[in-house]
Amino acid sequence: MMAIMNLGIESLKVNEMKLKEGSSNLFYKMAIIFLLFLHCNNMSSQDKQLVATITTSNKNIVFTEGQRVRLKTIDGKKISGKLNIIDNESFFIKNTIIHVDEIIKIKKNPLIISVVTGGILIFTGITLFNAGLIGAVFAGDSSALLATIPGIGLIFIGLPPLIL
């Protein structure tokens, strides 16, 4: 009788293990189906794009919505920021609506270049400012304070790209 009970319990444990393995397979299958659904949904969406053609070389440059650009308008205004497309004829950057006909020059403006340039200007400004202060305090030369003026200017010139 003991042997029969042991066989029954072992077979019950084997069945429980099969059920657990089957349920985990079902979980993985559902997770894969969910991820495929998200991927397919993303693939079917269309991004708005602005295509600029260079007339001399017939080369197309594609600007997607949300991309950082720098442009110059007929009025002479220089605007840089994220591109938000309204329709086929107009878009806006930094709350300024711009029509395609108003653009003279447009090019990509990656954020990393703005940040690195701003960082270099700030570093140079801080170095000049500190050199002027150190020269005035330790050397006793008040003319060294003149180095603080361009230092402050470089710091403020470098700040706007980092504040965005």
C-alpha cells in the first residue's frame, strides 16, 4: 500500500511540473505576441517629414518631425530648435510659424555640437575669470582683473545651448 501511495504522489508531482512548464510557455508566447503587436503598430505609423532638394546636385535631405534644425529666413532671422510640421506648406520652430517659401537656408543642428560648443565656451570663460582673480589677489596687479570681463562674457555666451 505504501508503494502505491508513493507512485501516486510522484505522478502527481510530475503532472504539476508539466502544468508549470506549460503555463510559463504560454506566458512567453503571450509576451512575444504583445511585443510583436507593439512593433507592428510602430511600423505602421508614418512620421511627418520635410524633404529639401538641392537644385545644383539634385540631392534630397530629409528632416523628420522633432529633429533639431537651424534655418535662416528671407527676413534674415536665424532660428534653431525642434522641427514641428503643421502641414505641407508650413511648420513651426520655437512658437514661430514658418512657411516653406520663407526659408533661405536650412540644415541639421545636432544637440551634441551645441552642448560641446557651449561647454568649451563656459570652460574658457571660467578659466579666464579665475586667472584674472588669481592674478589680482596673489600678484597684486589690479590690471589682471581685466581678464574677468571677457571671462564673464564667454560664460554667458556659452549658457544658452545648455539651458534648452
